[in-house]
Amino acid sequence: MAKKLGRSTFLLEKHPAILASAAIGGKMEGEGPQGAYFDTISNDAQFGEDSWEKAEGRLQQLALQTAMQKAGVSAAEVDCLFAGDLLNQCVGSSYGLQQFEIPFVGLYGACSTMAESLMMAALFVEGGLAKRAAAVTSSHFCSAERQFRFPLEYGGQRPPSAQWTATAAGAAIVGCGQGVSVNAVTVGTIRDLGITDANNMGAAMAPAAASTLTTFFNDSVTHPADYDLILTGDLGQVGRDLLFELLEKEGVRISDRYHDCGLLIYDRDKQDVHAGGSGCGCSASVLCGSILRQMAEGRWKNVLFMATGALMSPTMVQQGEAIPGIAHLLHLKA
């Protein structure tokens, strides 16, 4: 059973493993630095569907199907499915995954959803509640823009602090066996720096990232030097710089072993994504694509994966309210 360290960190003594993972992306994601690590790239942004929302559901279908095939398991052999996306009522997940008939828990953590779903899958396996559990997360540029900002037809200008929502999905199958293990998790707490600009999500999420990371270090009595890679998703350039500043005040320095999924998924010199990538499919696809593969190949052994989310509601933003942030962390070990 999991051992509790401090208030919000859990040490997983059975070391549930990520048995297989899959990453699916759109055309723009395939043209970026992570392109070679995607299992499937579609040049059709609608993925053969007649709406952006259905396209996102198709993203999740492809991700879960591919991960199960790689793990050699059927839907009947997966005991629980944790999934989420950026859309109201998580319709990308619920409409997209209903055909699998797997016991389903829908999650909303904004861009933190991959860490949240993977954490829940690992905890269910650790506690003996599931032999195998799946974690699936997606985002789609067009569906997210329509929900949180303006439909694409509006043609609104994007400020430099804006990030590009990835059209991508990631899926992982968790169970007991061979694979990258989940050694510990830290459940994040909501943090609010008073950011009211919906085009500056990196700044809104950075305080939660700093809080969760320092909490993990304190609870686990470890330091940044104990890890090969500290990976966030998706702070982008603005959020990354603010995270460094906030951690510096706590005497914590991570810059020599740090990456952000929002800065890895696109080439900002060649692709016009402003401050970087975002959307919960961004960190999901980077983790389930390149990071887990590189861990299996031995490049990384001890990785802290911390996905961050701006818990943003268009209604609350229009009322002038600030945007709270959340960050959940997993310690992954090859």
C-alpha cells in the first residue's frame, strides 16, 4: 500500500509500471521536434470527423487503441479508465471512449490532466483496486480556441504571452510488470497569483508548479540533483521564467536539469507558437512519446514529471476573476 509522506505525497511501494504508452498528433505537432516520437500523425485536423469536438474524441480513441495494442491487452483486460480533456463536461473523453466499455472516471485538471490521470491509475493499481488501469488525455487547438477564446473565424490577434494548444493525445496502460515505474506522486494544491489574462496561462500556472515541486522535495527529503530530468507541462517561456524566479526565492535551482513540454513540442524559431505549446495533449504526448521511450532506452533514469493546469473558466474570466493554477507530480523511475 502507498505510504504517505507529509500531507500530499505518496510513496508507491509496489512500483506500478507503465506497461505501454502511445502518442497521437496533428500535422503541426508532427512537423515539430517531437514528430519522430508520435505513433500516429494525421494531416487531417478533423481526423475524419465532422466537428472539432468529435475530432478530439477520435484522438483519444486512437491513443488508447494504440497503447492497448502495444501492451498486448484488450479493453476487457483494463479494469478502470481515467481520462480528461479541456472541453466542457469532458466530452472529448466521454464521447470518444464510450465504445471501449471500460469503467470510466472523467477528470478535469486542465493542462495537468495527464499527471492527474496517470497518478490515479497508479494509485488504483498500488491499492489493488485494479490489475490494469489506463490514463488518457487530449487537447485540440480548434476545439479549445472555440471554448476558451474565440472561434477561428474571428481571426483574433494573439499576444506574445499566448501559447498554442496542441492537437495531440497521450495514453498509458499501468499495471504490475516491466516498464517505467511510478515511485511516488504528489497531489497539488490550488494556487492563485492574481493573473486575469486568459492569454497568459504560463504565469497563472507557475505558482502551483513551484508549490508542488517544493512540497515534493520537502516531503521526500530529496533535492533537484537527485533527478536526471525535471519536466513540466506546459508552462511555456513565460511560465518557465517565472517558475525559476519563484524557486530561486526558496533557494531551489533546477535550470541545469529542467525541460518544459510546451517548449519541447514545437520549434519556436520555425513555428509561430509565441510562448510555446499548451493544452493537456501537449504534456501527454511528449511524456507518452519521447520521454518514456528515452527512459526505456536508458537516457533518463529518475524523472520528475509535473503537469500544470490553468483552472480557467471563460465565464469567470469575463467576470474579472483571476485564474487559479494546479500542478500534480509523479516520480518516474526506469
